[in-house]
Amino acid sequence: MTETLFAILSAILDMYLDAAPWLIVGIVAAGLVHALMPDGLLGKWLGGNGAWSVIKAALVGAPLPLCSCGVLPAAVGLRKDGASKGATVSFLIATPETGPDSVAISYALLGPVMAVARPITAILSAIFSGLLTNIFIIGERQTTPVETQAPVCASGCSDHCSIEKPQQKGALAARAWAGVRYGFTDILDDIALWLAIGLVIAGVMSALVEPQALGAYGSGIGAMLVMLAVGVPIYVCATASTPIAAGLIAVGVSPGAALVFLLAGPATNIATLGVVGKDLGARALAGYLLGISLSAVASGLILDAVLDAGNIDIQVQMAAASEALPHGIVVASAVLLAPFFVYSLAGDVKNRLKR
């Protein structure tokens, strides 16, 4: 029992360490976008319920180096600035599923075919899910982002209370600093509780489930559904998921099933599902979850079919490599983030207990 508890706590700590650097990047990026860009510009660019805004959101999000934790504050900021729900979902999926770092490590560990298939299917899955979300919210009462986002901060004010954008000429540094403060207060306040719940649940699953044990399921729709069931709730970034996928392929899981994990794992977790449900509503959550599930499984089936037709052996293309942030940066990020995270979490819990 003691060993199991220690393993769970260690896994939770590992999840936090993995998330901390990218969460800081997402918080800072969201804060700077909010402070430095003209009010509502990016939100208006991604606004509207048409297909073009969903496509633009996927193309904008795909190259950004943010994982499923780091993308949350960025997406919340976009939504607050006026991005449509479909575009927000598209951005939420495309951004953590792929990026320059994950493509590079995919080429090293999984070979050129997977390195090409991964970003293409990530963008297509994001567009499909965003369009599906727009269909699901037809007839829904359209609220502005301010109406949708109405939490009370620990200070007792609304979610936009902690930042005033200095608009005078020459105030770039002041505006940037105000944006960083906004990210570490308002945006972090909005996601802290769900993020904590998600990291705990993901840590428990990581400690109790051995990914390599899934190799026995092999290929086909059954294996892909298993990968989907494992990938949806847990936290795993695109880069960290790549060695797991390589291991799964090495023990007998088909490349298509591994692709399902590569798409569903980074794109979703308990924290992301909670934030989507809270900020975008139940219909958008249904579109988001169904969209990524259907597109991930379809992508896996198509990839396996293409590989079989072309007689391509992924294992022949696989190579040994590893890529990670320096340990010092990871630890420093975790230490830096901890007081802000605890403060926001405590404020959220306190406010909920008052209701």
C-alpha cells in the first residue's frame, strides 16, 4: 500500500514537473497576446461560426510549442478576446497535438512517414472537431466571452479586473509586464482547479497503468479504442508521448493505434475537458470530445490501411533518440510556478466554498 501511494505521488510530481515549463510558456504567451495586441484583434480574426475561422485557428495553433496544459491559458485568453467556440476548440486540439519539437522527435523515433502523418492528421482532426462543435452549438444562446466567463477572482473582482492595458505611446514594456501579471493572475485563476484535478487523476492512472502492457491488444479498431480510452483522460505532451508510441509499436501495437494515442493523448485530458465544459458549455464539450475521438480513430485506420497497401514497415524506419528539456529548467519552472498555482488554487477553492 505504501509503495503504491509513493508511486502515485511520484507520478503526480512527475506530471507537474512535465507540465510546469510549458504551462509558464502558455501563461506568458496568453498574457502578452492579451496586453500587446489591439483589443479583440485575434479574437475577431478567429471569430464567427464559419469554417474559415476554424481552419485559421488550426493553422495558427499547429506550430505553437504548447502542450495540453500550456494551451489552456492561451485558449482561454483567445476566447475572452472574442474567438468563436469552434475556433477555440480547433486551437485547443491543433496546438498540443503537434509542433516543431514533436515533429522532430517523431522523425527521430518513428521515422519519416509518422513524422509527416502526425501534423497532417493533427490539423485535420482540429478542423473536423471545430466544425463539429459549430454544428453542436447551433440554436444555442450566443453569449459573449465576458458572459461566458464570469468567475470571481480571489480579490473579489471580475476576471478582467487585474489588468489595465497602458495604451500610451512608448509603454510597450509596461504593457508587456501587465500582460504577464494578467496571465499569472486572471488566466491561471480560471484553470487552476481543473488543472490540479486533472494532474492528480492523470498521475494516478500513470502510476497504475503500464502503457507497454497494451501491446497485447495489437491492431484494429479494438486496439484503437483502447488507445483512445487511455489517451483521452491522461496528461501527456506531444513530445513526451512520442517515446511511448515508439515503445507501443515496438511491442506490437500497430502504427495506426499508436497514432490514436499520439492524437488523443496530447489533445485531451481531464483538465482540458473540465475547462472546455466550464468555459464553452456542454454542447461544445460534446463536439470537442466526439470530434477528437472520431478523427483520431479514423486517422489510425487510414494510416494502417495506407501502410499495408504500400508495404511500409514503420519499425524499420524507427531509430533510437531522446529529447527533453534540461532538468534544471524543469525544476526551476516548477519552483517558479508553484506559489502562483497554489495561490490561484486556494482562491478558487475559497470562492467555491463561499457560494
